[in-house]
Amino acid sequence: MTGLILKIDCPDQPSVVSKIASYVADYSGSLVEFSQFTNTQLAKFFARVQINTSNLSVDVEDFISGFTTLGKSLSASWNFRRLPYKMRTAVMVTKTDHCLNEILWRTSLGELPIEITSVIGNRDNCQKIAEQAKLPFHFIDMDGEKKEAGFRKVHEILKEENVELTVLARFMQILPNWFCDKHSGKIINIHHSFLPAFIGAHPYRQAYERGVKLIGATCHYVTSDLDAGPIIEQEVQRVQHFHTPKDLMRLGRDCERDAIARGIRYHVHDRTIIHENRAIVFPD
Amino acid sequence: MTGLILKIDCPDQPSVVSKIASYVADYSGSLVEFSQFTNTQLAKFFARVQINTSNLSVDVEDFISGFTTLGKSLSASWNFRRLPYKMRTAVMVTKTDHCLNEILWRTSLGELPIEITSVIGNRDNCQKIAEQAKLPFHFIDMDGEKKEAGFRKVHEILKEENVELTVLARFMQILPNWFCDKHSGKIINIHHSFLPAFIGAHPYRQAYERGVKLIGATCHYVTSDLDAGPIIEQEVQRVQHFHTPKDLMRLGRDCERDAIARGIRYHVHDRTIIHENRAIVFPD
Amino acid sequence: MTGLILKIDCPDQPSVVSKIASYVADYSGSLVEFSQFTNTQLAKFFARVQINTSNLSVDVEDFISGFTTLGKSLSASWNFRRLPYKMRTAVMVTKTDHCLNEILWRTSLGELPIEITSVIGNRDNCQKIAEQAKLPFHFIDMDGEKKEAGFRKVHEILKEENVELTVLARFMQILPNWFCDKHSGKIINIHHSFLPAFIGAHPYRQAYERGVKLIGATCHYVTSDLDAGPIIEQEVQRVQHFHTPKDLMRLGRDCERDAIARGIRYHVHDRTIIHENRAIVFPD
Amino acid sequence: MTGLILKIDCPDQPSVVSKIASYVADYSGSLVEFSQFTNTQLAKFFARVQINTSNLSVDVEDFISGFTTLGKSLSASWNFRRLPYKMRTAVMVTKTDHCLNEILWRTSLGELPIEITSVIGNRDNCQKIAEQAKLPFHFIDMDGEKKEAGFRKVHEILKEENVELTVLARFMQILPNWFCDKHSGKIINIHHSFLPAFIGAHPYRQAYERGVKLIGATCHYVTSDLDAGPIIEQEVQRVQHFHTPKDLMRLGRDCERDAIARGIRYHVHDRTIIHENRAIVFPD
């Protein structure tokens, strides 16, 4: 299907749905999905609109550029994406490979409209997996004093490879603030706890010590505030008193795989809109 | 808030969202929620639209009647409901009271916009609960040969009390076909299994015999085809080998309460649209 | 069924299961359930043993007292409870009644082997519900300077009524340390968040601000460390971006009811053993 | 750790726990886990006992053979397995590879104590995956008239490779009765529905047609009665009206992977005991 996805947010105002829908209708676009959310408290309007452009009466380029007049009159931020597409995605890893494997598997099944540009590791444990999948693997040492230079290198790679999304698939290094800021809204992390519980290191150990009866994982956008960015998806699993910290790690892997898979899915299908510290998600 | 809920379904066609939204905008209605679903395979469009009418430029009555022209031009079926409202609801019971209790509790908390007109029982076990809640209780004998007369009596009560929704809250009698047909789309049942597994009598006993690891409950619209009507909501719970059929009944009650509470909620908030044998549900 | 429940914990050691089981067998007791957990790291053994005493060859009293020799030789802590029994239980409340209702409902169905001795409130909102259930209601003012005297009064009531378990069913006052200490292991609280996230006041508001995708409730033993006692049970529920803090409260009530019901169930069936800050739970 | 797992079932009788535990204690075995279930209705006793044999006072072989006297006196069926071990496992596949991948991944992580002897396919789609994992792949044509010969071939391979467990990882052929009987209790299947709902072909299509709100997957032992063998594990996932049959297939894959992974785990850790048409599962 050829088509467009429009993401838009603007102050809530009379006729906003009608104006957007009419714009589409006026040029013979056909609405496949119109997902909308009005935050009445903040008087903000958010929408994800999917448009079938098969019968569009104008050129798609003109349709997109012509929206500017309406968009500005609504004081909106918006973005169009042409269907079909593959979002260029880099995956950053350290040692563990289950999240990387999950992403590779779902990509190969065609579940995710992404093209993995490369795998970037601050350890080389995942190199073989990347190679089996015929993906470039960049080993970049970021330990200790090499951290700053390492992230500059990563930044270069992302630019060169035209990366739109970077996934931290159990990447175990804290990102420098400038890096978070430069890629704001374009880095997704999986944290191995039910945030905001157990921020920081060794969350399964912390969970064990606290004696929780459910463990979890959180997929969120990365900000310079550690483990505090907008949450896209969370997953939990029951545990019992006999589960050791090692068992929690094992059971938690399943949460992590599920949460990161759905989190990526929502992002790459343009089903998320970040507003302040919250993520609006129109699930599919 | 004063407002309107519009439920509409029609053949999918160009501009349908734009036309509906423009109609609302033209008379200064404001969209609170526009939930839409297009079944592309069937080329059918379904929507639930919630409108704030505080600033409406015309009389609400005129707004509603004026929609007829648009509605007909879309070959639509539609319905307006004025906010706030209380849906007049009868609850039918036999012996067990947990679903009735759940409904009473949620109603008293203001969770459900309903007014319970009466409780109707083919046993008198729930009479006391009804009386404590200051609700009329109609005991109607429907056993054996009295079934037909009993249901005619129920039908009379529903008419007299202007009932819009009848909830079978573990009502253990099969309804006559004519009764199902007359109240089509207006009777909600809770079945104590994960339908379509374990249709008919003693589903927990059946579940035990089969050795399932999850039991469930299903809230569905009643049709003359037993346990086969459109499903609104389902709930499940893990069970283990040591649970006896009696344990399954106990654990299942929690599923039943959850499923019936959400099923009623979706219906009375006009969040369901029945299409053939499936229920479209826009959850909140 | 007549019988006994034995709860026991001791250092892990050779033959411990065999010794306990043999003691039971030697006097013709019959094991209905032998639930055991060995924490190999701590070298600690925990068990819950349910014994059918129908064919016991000695008097139950002698059976219990005779165990002392074995128990001491194992350096164990243990406790026998005779079946059937009703655990004398007080329920403390403030304004909201959904947890109280849940407890009353499950008790009346025979799901919980408890006898509610009284309802104690620092507000009178739940007085009517208590009265309808034919339960004494103690209104005790604990505001501001009356707090200390209030809790001394509560302490007196619990003594007079021979209360074994006190349930804080959305009781919104922080307990004084001396009170927590005096009733250690005998007070169960429901906290309306997924602990350790959102400790303290207004957890649903906190959850909303953080933008979590799952909310929860935690049933735990009360210690003088606020919201930090051993966790018995937790429950969660999915939420979305459109849910307001008020919606979270509504959805959270279902988590709270489930978690407190199961937490109480495990405790009153002697299915919990507290060890340091963790609760071992043998679920049924 | 060196050790033993004992699985045993016998008529319920006085002293059974004491006798088993005493046997272990008498020879200085140490109990790591004693999981037991008494079906009081059937008067049957089932247990899984894990024994640390590090300090055993006799040879393990003698310990095992010496149990015969006790076992027979209890009229028991029992089985000892020496730790550590790798259960020799064959995986049968057709076209889809997600269950195979899941098994390979968990095996490589050391989550499952199995050694995959080979992958057997009636299509060659999974050949490459098997080869990447350095596993023999047997392509066996079983279509139409070749079915009988094909299964005889499979039977030969299982014998030659000393296979203890055969996993049908979305293997899409109905097994002949003689094959089911010969490998009774040693074949695990994943069915892509919440059994007993949607037995047979195209369960996701059936689920879509019925309009269920939860889909599922079932891991069960294979018997000659199609999709009716003892259930080990089930998993479900919420779906909504907008999910197409293709979406259900995608979402269902996650259920299938979870259910088969846990089902295999319970079996290969000797945590299941089949009794008539039910599986007792002592989860970990």
C-alpha cells in the first residue's frame, strides 16, 4: 500500500479533526486510521492519521507541502512519513544478546519496518551474531577515559549511516548528556526493572532484596535524566520466594524481550508522540 | 458536562470522517473523542464520537435531527445519546450473588452511568441484597412448565420499567428465542468459561476434567444461539493441578466479576458496536 | 476436617523433612500438604505442613506439646494451628470502602476463615457498611494531637477483642512505631502502588506524572519502616495515556481489591512465613 | 551440583512422605526440594524430590537400586535421574521457525538442560537455521502416501539418536496413532489456540471469526486423540476488534514461544507427572 502517516500535535481548538480530515478528503486521500487524543486538562490535541494515497488527486509531495498552511494555522507540530518505508536503525549492545536476537528475529519476519544499519558494541560478545545476520559490527571501546571519544565515534557512525533510531539493547553504559540531547526522541532503551522502581544498577538484585512478587522491564526514550525518560511500554511477570536473583534475570529476560519488541514497534510505526515526560502511544 | 455520544456505522467511503467532524464543527460542537475503526476487508466504517455541546450554536434537538440528512447520505445507522444519562438497567439472577454485588458496588461508586430499575430472580436468594440496596425484587418462577409464562412476565416488567439493558448476572436459565430476539443487543450475559471453550453447563467441572492451566469468563451479548453471541470482554486466571473444581469456582468468580464489570461498562458508555457476530469495543 | 497446620522454620540440616514427616507418621497423622522451601544461600529451611488428624493415635494436645522436643532439637521456630478455625480479625478504615467491602464479601462467602471482630475507623464513612454487616464499628479520632491516644485506644480494642490479625483496608494514617512493633507480623496493609515505586502519599498521582504503562497495588506486612515491610502479594493493570489520575484510582481499586484479598487469604491460611524483610508464600 | 531427581506416584497411604524422606536421610542424601501433591479425591500421591548427593554414604547406583524395595512396598511408579544431565531432544518442524528459534536460543543460554540431537522437517524451510546452529537436519517427505513411511523413518531416527523427548515446534502433520503410542509421554506439541477452544486447523482464523478478546497457545503432551493430550502450559494475550487474522498470527507467535518454552522447561526438569489426561506440574 502506498500511503502516508501523519503525526501531529497542537493546542486543542474547534474544528481541528474536521480541518485535518477535510484536508485529506479534499485531495481524495482516504483515511485508514484516525487515532486521536485530546488532553482536556492541558488543552492539547494529538493525532496519528494514516492515509491511503492511492487515489490522491495531487502529487504526494504537493499534498505534504500544502499541509503547511493548515499546520501553521493550527500552531501544530507535525510530521509526514511515506509508506512503505524502512526506518534506519542502529542497535547498541554490550554482552547479553537476547534483546538483539529478538530484534533480528522480528525484523527478519517482517514484523518491524526497519533496516538495521549496524550493531555497535562496547564489548565484542555480539559480533558473531551480527555477522551471521550479515550486519556490520562496530566495536568501540568506551571504558574509562575512552568514553567521550567513544561516543563521538558512535555519533559519527549514526550520522554516516543516516540512522533514525538507536536502540539500546541492554547496552550497559551511561550515555553522555550531549549525546542524549543530540538524539532526543530517537534513542530507545530497555531497563530491566519496572520503572521507577529499581533505577540504576543491578535491578534484579534490588528486586530480590526487596522481595517483590512481580518483576518487570521498561522500554523508554532516553533523556539525560537516567532511567527517567518517557515510558513507551512495560511488562511484568510473577515471581515467588524461591526464585534466586539468577532466576529473576532469567524470567526478566522474557519481560525485556517483550517490552523492547513492543516499544520499538510502536515507535517505528509512528504510534508514539512524546509530550513532556510522557509518551502517548496508539497501540496496534 | 453536557454533551452527546454518537455511535455510527456505515459503508466505508471517501470523506466520512471529514463529513462527520465538519457537521460537528459547523454547529460549534467540540470533539472530546473520535474513536474510529475501518474494517477494510468488509469496507465498513464504525465510529464512536463524543461531543461537548456547551458552545453549540443550535439547539441540541435540532443538532440531532439535522444529522439525519448526513446520516442518510452516508447510508449509516446511527444513534445519539445525551450526556449525562443513566441507562435503565435490570439485573437477572438465580442463586449466586457475586456478580450482582459487583454491579451494585460499582454503581454506588458512580463508576457506571446506570440506574438499576429492579432485580429479577427465578430464585429468591438475592432478594435480601436487593432490598438492602433499596431495589425492587421480582421473584418469578420459571421452572418447568412455568418458563414461557415467566419470561412473558419478565418481558412485561422490562417494558413497564423502560429498561434499556438487561444483565444476566449468573442467571441460570436458557432464554426463549423470542425473548432473545425482542431484546437483541440489549441483553448481556456472563458465561463462566473462556468461550468458545466449555459451552453449556458446568464449565468449571469441564475445565477441571480437561486439565486446563487457565480458566476464564466471558461477557457477551445474548443471542438465540446459546453462548455464541458477540463477545465484549474476557478474563482469565492461572490455575494449577491442585485446584479442585470448587477452587476453580472460587477463582473463576474473580474472572466473572471483572469481565462482567468491564463488559457492562463498555456497553453503557456506548463503547460497543455489534457487527454480525463480533463486538467492536472502544475501551476506556 | 479436623486437622493441624504446622508452620516451621529452622536452620537447614540433614533429615529435617524426614524427622518432621516421621513425627507425624509415628502418631498416625496423615499429611495433606507438605510445602517446603530451602533457602540454600542462607541455609534456612521453611515449611508449611497440613496434617489430617482424624486417625491420630494420641490426643491432639499431646501431639502438639510432644513436638517440642523435636522442634528444639532442630533449633526451630514453629507454630501449630487447629483446623477448623476462624482467625479473629479487625479491619481499620478511613473513607474509602472498596477493600472493606471485598473482605466482607469474601468472608460471607466462606472464602476466608476469619471472624471479623470489629471495624475501626478514623472517619465514620464506613460505619453504615459495618452496621449492615452487623459488625461493631469503633470511631476513633486520631487527627493531629489525638493520634497517640487514638492508637492506644485501638491497641486496647485489639486486646479486648483478642484480635490476631489487623487489616489496614485503605487506612490513611501512619502508624506509630510502638504500635507496629507490638503487632509485628500481625498487621497487613494495602498500598495503592506497585512498591517500591511510589512510596508515600498520592501514588496514583505520582504514577500519572511518571507516565507508567502499568499501575499496581501491594499487600504487605506493616513495619515501622513506611511501605517497606515484607510483600505478600502484588497486582498490576495496564493503563494508557488517556487515563487521568482519576481513572488510575478507579482501575487501581481493582488491583487493590485483588491484592488485599489474596494477601489476607495467604496469611489467614498460614501460607506465609516472614523471614527478615521477605515473605515466603506457599500459594493455594 | 551432583544430585538426583526422583519422580514418584503411588496410592496415597500413611507415612509416604516420611518413608521417602527417611530413605534419603538414612543414606545421608540431602533434600533440596520436596514438591508433593496429594489428590485426596483419587487417593493418589505424587512427588518430585530433588536430592543433593554430595555426602551420600553409599554409591549412587546402590542408592537408586536400593529404593526398589521401598518403591514396590508403596506400589509406586518412580524414576530417578542423575544431575547434571542433558535430555536428548529432537525438534520437528514444518515451515515456521519461531518455536525452533526459541528453543535454540534458550538452549544456547543454558536455560534448558537439553542436547538437541537433530531437527526433523517435512519441509526444508528450517534447514538453514539448523545448520547455522550446527545441528543435523533430516528432511523427510511425509506428504500424502509417503506419510506412513515418513513416520517410520522418524521413528528410526529417534531410536538411533537415543532421543528422550520429541518437540513438535509447529510441526503441521497429524501423527499416526502407532507413533503417538510408541512415544507416549515423550512428545510435546504446541497448539496455536487456547485449547480446548479451536481444535484442529486454522485456529487463528477460527478465533477471528468467533471474535474472542483473548487468543492463546497450549503446550501439551501428544496422544492419539488430536489436540486432547494432557496440558502442560497455556498462555494468552489480549486482542481487539481491529486485529486481523494476520495480526492474531503475529501476536499468537508470542504466546506460542512462551508456552512451548515453559512447557519444555517443566518437562526436561522432570517437573511434570502425567496422570490420566492431566499433567501435574511443579513449576519453578
